[in-house]
Amino acid sequence: MRVTSVGGGPGGLYSALLLKKADPSHEVTVYERNAPDDTFGFGVVFSAATLRELEDADDVSFHRLWRAAARWDPVEVRYGGSRIRAGGNRFAAISRHRLLRILQERAAELGVDVRFRTEVDDLDRLLDADLVLGADGINSRVRARFEDTFRPRLTREGSKFIWLGTTQRFDAFTFIFEETEAGTFQAHIYPFSEDVSTFIVECTEQTWRKAGLDAVDPASLSPGQSDQHSIAQLSELFRDHLDGHGLVANNSKWLDWTTVRNQRWSHGNVVLLGDAAHTAHFSIGSGTKLALEDAIALTDALARNDVTTSAGLSAALADYESARKPSVEGIQRAAAESLDWFARYRRYWGFDPPQFTYSLLTRSSRVDYENLRRRDPDLVHHLDRWFTRRALDRPAPGPAVPSPPAFTPLQVGPRRLANRVALLVQAPGAGDGGAPTATLLGELQDLADAGASLLVVDAVAVSADGRSNPEDPGLYDDEHVPAWSSALAAVHERASGTLVAARLLHAGPRGATAPRHRGTDLPLPPSQRWPLYAASPGRYTVASPPASALDRTGMDRVREAYVAATRRAVAAGFDALEVHAGHGYLLGSFLSPLTNRRDDDHGGPLANRLRFPLEVLHAVREAWPDDRLLSVCFSASDLRRGGLPEDEALEIARRFRDAGADLLHVVAGQTTPTGRAEFTTGFNTPWSDLVRNEAGGPVLTSGNLPTLADVNHVLMSGAADLCVLGLPFVATPKWLADDTRSE
């Protein structure tokens, strides 16, 4: 088979030598426009998993790489005058120049024809080869030639960055954060030889301009020329970390990160690999690592198929893409999460160093509390100790055996919670004519034994026409109070440290539906429905009955229904209330621009849309005792284009807090039936994080947090102060209490 590689970087060279090694009869030619000694960039990082793959693929080049590589284990975070290390990582790095020499020499030994200083101006003349590799980088001509098939998508995202080096040898993968009058800067640093480390500096475009780093236009610099003005300024900025060493340039200029994705990776006998096919942000992955892994996957796919026919070659290239693409997309997702963290980390500027470090280390979903504890138990012990000491408001050194975050106390308004775990109380057939059923009350009492600090009884209707379905429990009749009172007295006797909250609800446009166990938002038969109301007329789903716009008389009636339900909650003995103003229910329908289309003083600007929900909250606060906890649940995002923007979500949080809410339960979506979150672990935490760290806490989050490890992760990262654990629960109600004692 005749193979042509357009591009002689690491991906092209490694593919060429692996294919030649697999079958010496292959005629393999590599076209590279640069000279063999030309190289831009500094070091290349490999994880332990990638190193194992390289050893299996070609042990000769691997051992040469291994002998030349710098190796280290820890990650170090320098922030707020503190240096914290995390072990258990296992990295290796090598200079890009040395790696290229190793691959060039190995390719020559195997008989690969590498043609340096050769520009491929006419791609068509190479297409008569049996296989053409598009390994020509992020600005790939091969990809451009067949873009109608590959359908590339190049997205500029992230901050400004510049790739530098330093003769100061760092002994860990190091992140440095520095604050200046212009803004914050971060450096990503790793050693790759005995005397040189890669040193990447990143900042927002606003900071870049304010610091005067835009004085030299990157486009004005010729190939190989570096921005010496910026380098001098950055050397001074990071002087305390360089120990007298300087920053080293190599074609160093400010760049914008571009993420490359392609819908397809092959066209006929042409296949893409490396940066031509995909990129992943440098904060989580190495483009060179991905390119070498592509080469291994391509070689394996070709070996698994009969490539002597065009059909066989097509099958092999499809095999390569189907085997490799999911892995690359997973890395790109992790890289996107990392890139997003670096775009928003100024939100965490003010975190204590332990929590900031944890947030950084777990910025992608590949690392969480339990994963980090397995990697470095001493670090997590240190983090737990810091968290416990802060929760107990004690000076150093704190407890010798700290609790994990979930089992530390929390002050919320007038009440001190024994731990940071809440449970949602739901049951089929929870209400009968609004009265709580024995099934619901039995579930409430059973969950009291679990040891959570807060039980939230879901969907307690404030009026008969405020129910979501006929089986909702309620507090809209004085006859409902005795049953609640009896059950709450039993809970308080069995679990004196557990608070019980009623989540007060008027379903609004989501009312008159069948019980939830039959499905979500399924309308009742017409004869069983009741009138529905919303901020504006319309249907929640296309099948829902139409809701009428709530007029002033209706607003007064709803407000008084909330007040009456609040007074009954006091009489029943509830310890806490939660006013539900999210998920497309009545109060939530006023907040969102998607569902509030009014042209009166309750529609339009946010101040108007907030008017009625705040009116209700003020009335509830007035009727609710000061020594009992009051929470508000609201959707901080509609998960729909044109929905609630972040700045308005933050303003809503602040206004609810000013109106007397002790706790904010932050959720997202369900404002409309199409605006629903993906059911991933902790799917509401991005918005609880936003509200807590930009509008202030305490904040409760919920949404698929099935284990205590998930709760510990959310709390330690600072995304919330309290978590609803669930679902599913295990069968034994006392399991959480047992777990608490075991800690």
C-alpha cells in the first residue's frame, strides 16, 4: 500500500513509522514543509495511560522518549500566597524538538521516506496514493480541500494566551494565579527537560488590553518573531516565581484558542488526524498526545481490515473514526469544562486557598471528591480539615479527624443545621382532597430516621386550584392541619435535629395534570380539570389546557392563599417553608421573559416581572415566624434561547434575599417543556454555583446527586452550601445516620 502523509509533525511521523512497522512492504512518504531542525513550541505532556499505549505500539521509540523525558507526579497550585500540592498524577514531558528527532530517526530506520522543506501546493497530485493522511495541523489544507465532506467547525473561545518557556525548572505541573490592577493572570507550567519548563500565560482579552499587552499586534510579527514587549512585562509579573530566571521565547505571540471539530474524519482514501481533525484546550490535554493516539488507532483499524480493496479501506477508516472519535469527544468535553472554569475562576477569587485548589483540580467531570481522595488521601484529609474548621468556626489546627463536608454544620438564617444533607419527601398518592395521606406521612417519618438535617415535603398546594394534580397534599384547609401536626410531632420526637419544610406551590399553568406516576404534565380529562392561571395566557404543553392571565383580583386571592397556607404551616409545626417560584409554576411564570408577555406593570422589565413574586414573598415573610427558616426555589436559567439571562438571575436572587429569604434553592429549566436539563450528575450545580458565588449564599442545590461523594464534591467546590441527596435512596431509612456515625 502506498501511503502519503501531508505533514511531518508528531502525528504524521508516528503514523508513518507505525504503518511501515506493521507492514514493511508499505511505501510510506511524508511531506513536511519545515526543515528537520525547525520546531515551534516547547514541551509536550503525556499521561501514564498514553505512555502505556506508546510502549505497546512501538517500544523502540517509547524507550528513547522515556529516557529523554522529564517525569513528575504532583500538581501545585499557587494562589493567595499559598502553595498546595496534589499527588497521584504521574506525568511525563519531553521537548517538542527532541520528540520530533526521535520520531524522525525511528521513521528513517524503518524505511519511511521523509521529505523536508517540501510544500504541498497541489494536493490532487498526491491523491493517487492508496491512503492520504491529513496531518497538517490546525490550518489543514487537506481539511479545507474536502470541507464539504469533513464539515469542520472551528470555534474561537477562551482567553488570550502566549506560549513561553523558562530556564527555571519547576518540579510539578504548576498553576500560578496573580492579581494586578489590570486584572488576573494565570500561568500553566510544566518541566520537560533538566533545565527548561513550558510557561503558558493566559488572561482575558479585557485584562490583556488594560495591561497594555496589545501594544504589539500579533499579526504584525513575522513567522518565528516573538512579542518581546509582552515577554518583558510578564517576566516582571511572575518575577517572584522565576527565582532570577527569565522567560524564553520561541515564536511566542498572543493567540486565541480555537477548538476544531469535524463531523467526519475521512473522505475516500483521505483521513484526518491530530489538530487537523480536532483540538482540545491545553489546560486539560495535549494536541500531540491526541495525535499520537490517533496514529495508534488508525494503524490498528487498518490492521483489522482488508485494505487491498477500496471497500476494505473505507471500512477501515470508518472503523478508525468510530473507535477513536468517542474518546476524543470525551477529552474535548473535559477540555471545554476546563476552559469554562478558567473563563469564570474570577468568581472564586476570594475563596480560601484549599477550596480554590479543589475547585481547580476538579474543574472537569473526570475528577471529583472520591477520585481525588484515591489519588491523594493526605490532600483530601487536609481539605476536610479546613472545611470542618471553617464550618465549626474554630481557629487552626481544627479537629484531628475531620468530617467530610456533608457532615459539617451549617447556619442558615435563624437555624443551625446539623449537617448539609437534605431529602425531598415524595410519595405516590401523597394527598387526598389536599389532606396528607398515611402513605406520605409514613414516608416522612421513615426518612426522619435517615439523619438528614432537612426534609422538604414536595408540592404542598396553597389552594385547590393551585395543585399540580389531584394527589398533591395541601395546606389550603384548616382540616389539613391536624394530620400534618401529628406527623411532625412524631418526626420531632424521633429526630429532634431534623427540620421539616413544606414547599408551598401554586402550579399555575402546570396544574390539572394526572398524578406524576402516570407521566409528566399529562392533562386530566376535561371533566376533572380546574381553571388554570399564569402570568400570560397560554398552554404549558401543546396538550395542556389553556391558562388565563392572572388579573389583580386573582393576584390578591393567590397572595392570601399563600399567607393562609403559611399560617397553617405554623400551626402544624413545620420548621421551615420553601416558596416555589421556579420550574414554570405560577410565580415562576412571572419571572421569565419566555412566559411573561404582559404589557402592564407586572410585565416587561425585570423589576416589573418580579413585582408579584416579591409581593407574595413579603406577605409570607410577614406571616412566618422570624425564628423559622424561609427558603425560595427559583429557576436561574430557562435553558432556552431568549430566556432568563445570568444578570437577571443574579438580581432575582438578591431581591429574594432582601425580601427575607434565608436560603435560595437554585434550579434550572422546566420554565417551558422544552427547556429541560440533561440528567447528568448535579445538573443544577452550574446555576447554584453562579448564584452562591456572585450573589451570595447560603444556597441549596438539587438534581441527581445520588451519593454522599457527589454531595461532598459539590460542597467542597463551593457550588452550594446544602444539597438534596437523591435519587435513588437505598432501602434502609437509617442508612444516612449510620453513615454519619461511621465517619
